[in-house]
Amino acid sequence: MKGAILKAFGSPLVVETLPDPILGTGEVIVDVVAAPVLSYANEVFSGERKYLLDLPVVPGCGAIGRVRAVGPDATHLVAGDWVFCDPTVRSRDDALMPDITLQGWSARGEGGLRLQKHFRHGPFAEQILVPTENAIRIGSLDEADAARWCGLNTFLVPYGGLLAANLQAGETILISGATGNFGSAAVAVALAMGARCVVAPGRNEKTLEDLTRRFGDRLRPVKLLGNEEDDQERMRQAAPGPIDCVLDILPPSVSTTTVRAAIMTVRPYGRVVLMGGVGMLGGAGLELPYPWIMRNCITVRGQWMYLPEAAIRLVGLIRSGLLRLDNFDVTVFDLDDVNKAVAHAAANSGPFKMTTIRP
């Protein structure tokens, strides 16, 4: 098969011929039809993000494709099925504390790196080998729509956070980082799940206006001015009532003061989920007042990616029409132009903009 290889951090990807994947028990081989190029892929490939990724590797994170072959333990999947290749690979020998690797992208700790040695290569190739449980059936579709279905990959990340927050229909949620790629996706998913209102703080007025145009009165934009106490009060005032939960999905470049301002808008007995990148590149830690957390019975939890069943449930939201993939503006590149695709993704980041590769 043909694949794009990252041989060293800071070097361009090289398209070469690689051995085809070899099928084993508990595995599925998928013909990749479309693979998303994340907007920060250039930061991963340069080494700036310091992700745990053993090189050389075929990178990428998630894909849409068709099943080529299944192992003997598959009882539902058959050759030809359209699937989403879920990049979140979990070890199978500890259900309580599984190690995790994002196939072709990153690993969580030493155990994740060991897992990465087997489920190594990502989807910037003509084929990919994935665990059986990571080939998620999405139903029939026109091949021309495969690239747009890569939006599932973007929606899934904040969906994991919203499930962790136990967001209920009729509640008000604040999305900290709403003007970013994953943050804007969080807005769409929260509304699809039945949120009464989404408070969307951000500094980019143009993006806030675009989100308001897309989602109407259920979205309440707040222009951040940089003063923690004032911003906090303005976020509270924008909500139609108490803010039930806060999802933080800000990138590494943002200060912890911005995170704290959003978190402390949540009502007593409210929930906070942290799944952004703040602090991953160093800097001050997040300081929250102990008495405020304790006396107001605030729940604060972290969430990395999502539960295994999240992808199946999200496909249901999309198929029902509650969550629309046509929000995405998609640009498609051939595999031979993978480095152009990486540069394009970086230059065209932001809400509902998606770059994909067609192997």
C-alpha cells in the first residue's frame, strides 16, 4: 500500500510504498476513503506539541473507510461495510484502567506507547489495521460524502466531554473555547443533545457572529475583554438562568486565568469538565478556590477523548438529523499532496473548516 510517513519531527512527510497490514484475531483491515487532517497537525509533526509518538510512523487521527477484511471474532462486521476508524485504542487487559493510544497520533503514558507499537500506523495510507471494536459501522453512504463524514471525528471529542458532564436536555452549558475548531463543534453537539442554551465566550467577534448566525437564539455569545472578574460576570449575565455545567476545551496557548473565569460561572451543584490543552506546554497550573468547590458542591473532572460507545451514539445523532455534517466546509487533497494538506489545515483552521486526505 501507499502511505505518508513521518520519519523525524520537523521533517516533511514522505509518501512511500509500505507492506500491507496483516490481519490478526481481534483486528479489522479498512480501506481508507477519507482521513481528516487536524488543524494543529503541523504542531504535532514539528514536535512542538511534544506528543508521545514513536517514529517512523504513518500519522493521522481517525478515518472513514470500507472494511476489507475481518478477524474470526467479528460477528457483525462484513467486508464492504462503511466504518469510522476510531483512533482511540484501549488496552484490553484492564477494563478498569486501560492504557490508551491515539492511533497514528499520540499515546497516554508508557502503557500507551507499548500499545502503539502494535496499532502503530494511522490513516494517511491506503489501508489501516484497527482493533475490531474501533471499526464503527456508520451505515451506507455515497463515497462522495466520505470526506464530510470525517466531521464525526471532530464532533466526537467534545461529545466525550458533554457525556462526562452528564448534559441534560433543557440545561444551560458554557463552552470555554467555543470559537475554536473543537469548541464550535461542542456548541453544535450540545444543542443537538437538547441544551436550552449555550453560552459561547471568545475574543474573535467575527467567529461569534458566525456561530450566532448558525445556531440562533439558543446561543449566547460573549466577547472576552481580558479582565477575569468582569468577563466572569458578563458570562453569567449572558445566560438565561444558572449555568449548569462548563466544558473547557481551550488550546495550549491560552492562560489558566481564562479557564478559571469560565469555570467559576457554574452554579452551586454544577459540573465542570476539563478536556482542553491548557498547561500541556508548561506554565502556571490551574488554581481553583478550595472553599468555593467544597461549599458549592462543585464537581470538577477531567476527560480525555470519550467512552467506547460514544461513536455509536454520535452516529445516531447524525443519522437522526439532529446533528448536521453539512456545517463543515471541506477541502480534499490527494495523498501525494499530504504536506500541502497539512499546511492548508493550519492556515484554514477555525469553526467548521475541515481538511481531508483521499488516499
